[in-house]
Amino acid sequence: LLSLFHVYSQPLPAGFSAYQIQVGFNTISNSAQNSQLYVQYNEWWYRGQYQDSGCLTNLNYCGKLSDEAVLMQGEISATANWCEDTFGINDPNGPSMVVNGRLSNPGKTDIVTNSPSYISPGTFTVSVGVGLNDAGVSGSYSVPNVQEELSQVMPYTSFQFKQALNTGPGCNGGQSAYYWDFAQGLESIASSSPWPRDTFTHFGDTTGHFWCVGVLVCDSGRYAVEAGFYFTFQGTG
Amino acid sequence: MKRANSRFIIGLSSVSLCILLIFILWAFTQARGISNSACSPLYSNSPVAGNYPFVANSGTVVNTNAYSYLIINLSRIHAGDKFYFVPSVECNLKDVKSLEKIEVTWMTHNVTSEGVALSLRIHIPFSTSNVNMSVIVSQRMIPTGVASVGNQGSYIYIQPEIYSQDEVKLYIYIGPYSMGPAPF
């Protein structure tokens, strides 16, 4: 039996400081099928001069930590008669998680870091403690098969990151839960304030694709639940 | 006899021609009708259902799409306050085909150095789903939350903006995946 304590609101991921920077946290969750299906998307955003590079180990992120950084994390879970879908990265309904990056001002804001850019398929076990400065979700999840795919349109304008967390044959009795994390460093033309000169919008989301193991009690054999953010940084002009 | 037959044939041809013209005209108007009614969003000009002391105003911005909103007075709204809202609905959605009432619970708000941190919960009865959102919003940071509604490509969008020193403008609307943020 999986027990989850969903991250709902945390001030900062570890490694960030509010000194001379703008930093914040947005979160959205979506539950469907009478709360049996759940997805959550979190993003920490950061703007300012902190340090040129560094690692946020609890987000599995190493990269640029100045100008803008958008750190994204998500979680999907299923209970009762539902499991996570099993068709992997090429699931015709879509994989477990998709982050679609669309930057609205090509050439003025660049994607400079994606992290992690690739994780080898295989057993993926995660255990993250809960604390005010932790970025992960609680719980420990063993997923027998992880598939990831990052495609980025160069130079810099858009990207798509997919992650498939597959239950495999072990979900006969329903109930599954996973999390993913992905982070991105951005860089835009500077201005005199701690804000970009030009307005841009960043988009990210997470999708749970689920299947029902109790066909007679579920409304539908397959169900997708999704949540995310468009996040617009208004430029100073 | 021949002349009578000719008159009959000419008369018959005229009637046929008239019928043909009427049919073409009818088909043309039908085609125009289909074109005119192709796609119009559903919306209310007063999307707040009920009277609440913390609602300063409400309405719908309509361009090609429709974006329903309300303006909330932060000094008058408190944690736990609820209100009912009828978000605008784009056309041709499979999950949502009519205006539906949703329940919004104001969880909390705090004014911080980064902006206004606010949390709200939306219960969507027609899809038996709940959306929780917690964001920081300021003049320079506008988050637009997106959550699926149903299983066939419909989404609810939630976009708070700073409206004045003591007011937040909150857009809530339903549309397809590609709809994106409301106009700033």
C-alpha cells in the first residue's frame, strides 16, 4: 500500500537563497475520478544573480543558477482500481510526463541548461525526505522501467521532455505512485532591474496516463489527468 | 396542338428553372448559416453566481476567445470564503458543451516581498474533479494554471493578476489545450 504526502507549498528548494534575487514557488494539483487519480506539478522560479552554476541535489539538477531558472517537478498517483499506463515513451495516449517548453520571445531568452538531460532506462528508485527546504515528494517508489526522451529545437526556442514511468506487471491490484523532476536554466537579455528586458512565457506540465484494472467498476478503461502552468515574466521594456 | 405542347414545355422549363433557383438560393443560405454558426464560445456577462461582499466586479473579455473573470477585494475576502462561478466555455469541446457552475474556495492569501501569495481550490462538479493551486503573483509574474477537465481534451485555466493595490483579477475559463493565457 502506497502512502503519499503531497508537496503542496514550500518556500524554497535547498540551495537557493533569497538574497538579492526574486524567487518563488507555484503548484497546481488535479484530481479526478473521485480523487482516485491525482497529478501535481510544481515549479520553483528564480530570477537574479546567485551563482553561475551549481547543483540542486534534491532536484537532480546541475546547471546555471543565474538569470532565470525554472525548476519543475511533478507527481502522479493512482489508487483503488487504477494503475499508471504501461506503454512507455511511445504510449499512444502519451507517456507519464511531458514538459513542453515554449518560450515566447525566440532569440531573446535562451534555454541554456536542461537537467537531467538523460537517465538510462532501468530500475528507478527514489526516496526523498520531507522538510521545509526539500524539493521532493515523500515516499519511495520503485519503477521497473524508466524511459526518457529530450528533444530541443536549437537554438533555444522550444523543447519537449518526456518521461515514462511504467508499472509493468506488478500493478495487478491497482495503486501506483511516481514522481519526476526536471529543471531548466534560462537566460534572457539583462535589464537594470532583477527582471528580464523582454516579456516571455514558459510552459510546463505533467500528465498521468492511467488504466483501470477493474473494468466493471471504472467509467473508462483509460484516463488522462494533466496539470501545469504558463508562467509569464513581464519584461521591463 | 404543337404550339400548345411547346407552351407546356416552356412553362414546365420555367417552373423547373424557378425550383432550381430556389434550391440554389436555399443551399447558399444554408451554407452561409453553417459558416456563421461555426464556432462561438459560450459565456455570461455576469459569471459570478450570487452576491458576495468581496467581489468588486466581474465580466467576460471576448475577442476570438472568451475569458471570464472576477475582481476580488483582498481586504474583504477571508480564508474559507466560497463563491460560485460560471467560466466561459470555448466551442467544439467534447467534455464541456454548456455553461457549468463551479465552486471556488479561497484558501489563503499573503502579501510578501515577492508579490501576493494566494491559494485556492476549485471543485468542478460536472467532472467530479478538484484543482488546487498555490501561486505568487505580482505585476511582473503572471502564472496561468492549466488542468484537464474530463478525458477528451478540455482544460480549465486559472489566471490571477494584480489589478490594483488591494485587488486581484482572477480569470477562470475553459478551452482546448492550445488556448493559453488570457490577454494581459
